[in-house]
Amino acid sequence: MTKTLRLLHTSDWHLGRLLYGRKRYAEFAAFLDWLLDTLRAEGIDVLLVAGDIFDTTTPSNAAQTLYYRFLRRVAETGCRHVVVIGGNHDSPTFLNAPAELLKMLDVHVVGAATDNPADEVITLRDAEGRVELLVCAVPYLRDRDLRSAEAGESPEDKERKLAEGIQRHYAAVVEAALQLNAALPQPVPVLGMGHLFTAGGQTVDGDGVRELYVGSLAHVTAGIFPEALDYVALGHLHVPQPVGGRECVRYSGSPLAMGFGEAAQAKQVCIVEFVPEKTVRLLPVPVFQRLERVTGDWPQIEAQLTALKAEGEAVWLEVTHTGHEVIDDLRERLDGLIAGSTLEVLKARDARKAWQVLNRQAQDETLDDLSPDEVFARCLDAGQVPPEQRGELTQSFGEILQALQEADLQAE
């Protein structure tokens, strides 16, 4: 290879995601427009999208339109190739359905694990038809891709099989890529992709990231990615970060704050260059809709909102009152305080209220605000289940939830 090859790594777009019921299509469209401009300005040759393109397995028409319109416009930027892998939020069937058609646009999609590991190796060629890059495009690996259930096996056995299955799958795909590379007249860079939860990975409260498998042993380490891989583009965790101290094994993170827990987090994409030497550069993503968490007693909340009003910027707010007094008309007070401003409160709650969703004592909280795990935890609290029994019950609930998710995907 004698010329520079530039790649851009992004992931976790979650097109169609709502925030407390608020649609965010304008934000998604602004990000995709920015990404197109960046591909052009940076002279990107290959775009890597490491899963969770959509927020649900049944994306809305608006979310689909954003996705396909973006892919059609990529070629106008000079970017030659796009590689997309499926994430745990994506429907493998939906992503794979137009795969053959998208190849005509040099968009390569691997929505689900394949029977032949070599089918997950994408060969990319330059304008002269020469191989310039090999990509091990490993999608999110579902439980059924990794192990077969056996009667009487313990939770530890299941977790061990999952971890071993992930490692075997990556080893097979990388070996297929290395064999292809060895047969080339001149070796080219070999990249890995994945959508998984690595051990020690950093998350934040309210980011919407959930466990991919029951138990924690299936959190793989950076060791499953052979040193022969020149870069590994990962998705699933929304916090941008390297893995295991290896700067070339990275999560790009989500480009938008997916919840108020990510409001203060700097978002980015990763730009990787080859020749004359490999470099990784982190490019900040602009904020397209500002989010702010406001917490404190009423005087503190009032002061923070007054300061935000003075800035004149459009801000979505999550407000939590933590003062000693219970404010029954919190929402009304907030609406009066921000009336006529560019501020909007999407969520308001009084932390002092003795609430439980199960008996609906809180007027401003619904099941839509909680994850299934949080609802189950509150069931345990309501039933006064002792701590020594909770571990096994939580494990069983996780297995049931996993089975239901797998059944939904198989029914597509």
C-alpha cells in the first residue's frame, strides 16, 4: 500500500429513539448531514458503522428514510465503501433484506452471524480494483448463534459457553481474513468490527445500554481480538473509550446523547489513517440538541433555570427536586418559571415522594420510564424478598427476558 487510506468509525445511532416520548428526527437528520460533510471534508474512504443503526427491530418509516437517504448520498462525498453490522437493537432480517441491492452502492451489510465465518470477511477494493482492506464484520452475536442449551446446565455453564462461543467465532472469522491476506500479492490492513460488551467497559446511568447476555462472564476482554488486527471498531457502549488499554481497539460511542445520563458527555467519531503510519484521531461531534439535568432544592432549581433562560439556547431539561419539602405542584411551578423561554422540561420529579410504580402513587412516572430490570427490582422490593434470594430470582428473570427477546426475533 502506497497511498493513505482513511476510515471513519461510528456506531449506536439508534435512529428513531424517543426521549420521554419526544421524537428526535431533527437531531438524527442534523447528525447524518454533519457526517456526510465530514466524510467529504476528511477525505474518508471507508465508513464503518458498528451496530444499533436503529433503536428498535421495527423502525418507523421516518427512521428508515433517514437511513436509506444517507446511504444514497454517501457516494457523493467520495467515500468508496460503507460497512454496516447489526447490533442488539437491530433486526437482522430487516438489515439484511436489501443487502444485495445495497452492494451496488458499495454498502456492505452483515446483519447476523453467518454459518460460514468467511462470509463475514468483507473484501474492499480501491478505484483500480485492487484489494485495499479486509474487514472482519462480526455483528452482534445472539445466544442462539453461540451455544446450544443442555438439560441441567448451571447458569455458570451457560455463561462459560457464551464467552467461549464469542471467542471461537472471532477466531474463525479473523483466521479466514488472515488466510485471504496471505494469498494477496501485497498484504493489506485487516480490521475487526463487533457489537458487544467488553469487560471493564464504561457506562453511565441513563444511557440505555443494557446487558447483552444473562450474567457477566460473557463480557469478553480485548484479548479475543488478535494483535494481527490493525484496528477494531466496536459498538454497543455509548461512552467513547479504548478497550484494555489498546488504542486501536475502541468504542466510538453514540454520536447523540441517548438520555440525560449522557448530557454532559463529549461525543465523537474515530478517524483511522493508514500510510505512512497508522494513526487514530478522535473528532468531536457537535451537539444538535442540548440536554441538561437540573437537581437540587427549589431555590437551587430556580437559580439554575434562571441562568439557563439567560443563555437563550434551546434546552431540554430533566428536573429532579431533592429538597426536604414535598412539592405537589412541581410541574406547574416549573412551567411558570420557564414560560416564554427556549427551555422545555421533558421530565420532572420530586425525589422526596414515597412512590412506587407498582401501586402508581407517583403521578408523573409510568412504566415507560423504567427498564424491565428496574420493574422487576421494584417487584422484589414490594414483595420484601430477602437479599439472599434476589440473586437467583434476578438470574431467572434475565433468562426469561432473554428467551422472549430471542423468540421475537425468530418470529420476524
